[in-house]
Amino acid sequence: MAICSDGSTSCKMNPTMNKLYDLIIIGSGPAGLSTALHLDHLAHNLDLTSLILEKSRHPRPKLCAGGILVEGERILAKLGFDLCEVPHVDVTNAYFNYEGRGLKTPFLSKKPIFRVVRRDEFDAWLANKARDKGIEIREEIKVQKVESFDDYALVKTDKGDFRAKVVVGADGSNSIVRRVVEPNPHPHVGRGLEVITPDIAEIPPGKNKQKASFDFLAVPQGISGYVWNFPTQIKGNAMRCWGVYDSNIVKVEKRAPLRQVLAKEMAAHGYDLNEYKLEGYPIRWYEFANQVSIPRVILVGDALGVDALLGEGIGPALGYGAVAATAIQHAFETNDFSFASYHGRLKRSPLGGALKRRTFLAKSFYRLKSARLQRFIWQRFGWLAGLLGVIFVIGWEKKK
Ligand SMILES: Cc1cc2nc3c(=O)[nH]c(=O)nc-3n(C[C@H](O)[C@H](O)[C@H](O)COP(=O)(O)OP(=O)(O)OC[C@H]3O[C@@H](n4cnc5c(N)ncnc54)[C@H](O)[C@@H]3O)c2cc1C
């Protein structure tokens, strides 16, 4: 039986390409590339014929602040890659606060809290790592539809049709593949607005510029998220990345316009938002109730969802790749392409645990919409919030 992307079961089969690939991955962002690289690492002996289809060409722009936490770096290290090869800025101080006052990290360690990359550079670097391993990426091919049949999945693109035993949807928040997996998903889409400015802040002697902040000042204004301000670089020039994230996880009658909240915060630091290009993109967060696969087709990365609390998706995208690779390996070893156990694997994985905890925290924390309460949490009990963060939010990917 075929399941079509419109949810029906009566779509026509018309493959114009006869080759049957073992695996086709749609999208060469961190989730798609991580899936391919983990599979190469885990199941090299299976000698799978695989292909990644990408609608753009690397290096391609991707709206993202580019903050990569230690988990992402650890996953890359386990694959044998050093994130420091990519141009980046180390964030040595991070502030989690309310109206500029609150928790300052690190507590003890002098290591960077996270690193900030530009996504065009990071994704192109990772794509080259995949190519070095012999993984084929065909660029400028846009997938239009995916259909699942008993013996294969059909991938329809603007350059013809492809067939594969397994298809991985790694095509981001606006995933086409998700339409065949989950025709009626639970709505859980947030939004991120972002702007890049030169770094004009005057830093007193002895202080460094590598500080990032996450300010929850937006919560009392009905926004289930925060305003960020990260250091970044473009071609070696010091820049800053500003943005506002709204997970939209708590339903409210009225919320302040995201642009207005961001403009106000930037103005407080001497920046006029009107002078810069503001861009926005949907951020989908992971909802346990949603379906993650159908026979022969699975989803990874933003196609499934990021964490709702912080909207952090690069490390999770790399983590999804690891889980998906074990599920695909299992499918080929057992000749069972139902992917019936993929959701269970995901839930039991450290990533699944982290996503679950973060979504729970987001649902609870973003409900606390009183300014007084937010001030109290961050300015009086920031240390406790930090401790809970260390225990429940970060550190899901172990070193070894
Ligand atoms: C404003 C903003 C700021 C963010 N900041 C951070 C941050 O600081 N840190 C962090 O960890 N996360 C951040 N995120 C989230 C992060 O960007 C995503 O979670 C991450 O990119 C997910 O990776 P992915 O591989 O799943 O999807 P993507 O990176 O979106 O990659 C999907 C790929 O699929 C390709 N594609 C899409 N459709 C098709 C198609 N039909 N056919 C073929 N190819 C297709 C795309 O061209 C793309 O290359 C941010 C997101 C936003 C919107």
C-alpha cells in the first residue's frame, strides 16, 4: 500500500529513475549530514548506496545564531571532527537574566560556554567532511513530494524521480517529508527573528567582548522565549547577532510584537534595529505526540523539532543523526523497514530525554508571566536556575 503526501493511499507510481538506492537523505543541514556520517561510522560494512539531495548549494545561508553547545562539539568529536577548524567565536561568559541582571556563567570552569559559528561556514565544512568519506551530495535538487510503497519510497524532485529503500527527512522546519509522515501534526511552531550588526560596544579595559546573553524580559510580555545577544564574526570581523525567540508554547491572548521587543533591547545597547536587516524563520519544537516515521520514511532534526525551552537545534540535529543511523542500521540488518521502534529509540536516547525535560520546563517556566516573579527567579535565585539547568538541561551527550 502506498501512503501519499496528501495523506491518501491512491497516488500514482511513476519513477523515471530506475536505480534503487539503499538510502536517500533529503537536506544537507546538520541533521542530514550527521545521519549520513553516523551511518558511515556505524555500518560501513553494510556498504549502503546512499545519496543526499539538497535544494541549495553549499556554502548556503541559513538563518541561525550559530551557538553550538558542548553536546554538539562532543558528537562531532566522536565522529573524529574538530569544531575549532570552523571560524568561530568562543563565548567565555554567558548571562541568563532578566532585564540585564541575573546569573553569570561559568561558575568554575574557564572553558568556553559555547562556540558561535556562521551556519554557511559550518554546514559547508560538515558537507565537505561527508564528501571526504565518499558520501554523495547532489545539490540544487528540490524535493517536491515523497511517497511510501511496500518495497521502496519514491522521491519526486524538480530534476526527476528517485527511489530508495529508506528515505530520511532532514529538510528543516518547513519539511516536505513531514507531510507524508504526519499529515495532521499537533501545532507546535514558534518563531525566531534575527539581525546581525557590527560590534560597536565599548568594552572597558580588562573586560572581554566574548559575552552572550539570554534575557527573559520578553516573558511578561506574553512571549514564551527570550532575547539573545551573541558575539559572532563575519570574515574575521567582530559582529553581534541579536534575536528574539518565541516558542509559542504557552497560549496567551496578547503578546508584544517580537520586532518591538527586540528593537527596545537593541536600543538599550545603542543599536537602531531599523538600520539593519531583520529576518525571521519558523522554529518547530519537538512534540512527543507527533509521529516520527512511517514504513521506509523517518524524520530527523528540525523536520521533527528542536527543544522548546531554548530553541537550540544544532546539537540536537547532530544527536538525531546518531539515533536515526542506529535505526537505519537495524532496518538493513533485519530487513525490517517498518521503523516501528524508531520513536522508542528516540525517547530512550539521551537526546530524547533532554527534549522531553526541556519541553516540560518550557511549559512550566514560560507560564510564569509576572515580571516580579521573573525578576525574583533570575536576580535572586539565578544560581538555583543555573544549577537546575546544569542538571536537567545541558550535558545530555556524554564525553565517551
Ligand atoms: C533565528 C534562529 C536562530 C537559531 N539559533 C540557534 C542557535 O544559536 N543554536 C542552535 O543550536 N540552534 C539555533 N537555531 C535552530 C537551528 O538553526 C536548527 O535547529 C538547525 O538548523 C536544524 O538543522 P536541520 O539539519 O534539521 O535543518 P536545516 O539546518 O534547516 O537544514 C535543512 C536542509 O534541508 C534543505 N532542504 C529543505 N527543503 C528541501 C527540499 N524540499 N529539497 C531538498 N533540500 C531541502 C535546506 O536547504 C537545508 O540545507 C536557530 C533557528 C533560528 C530560526
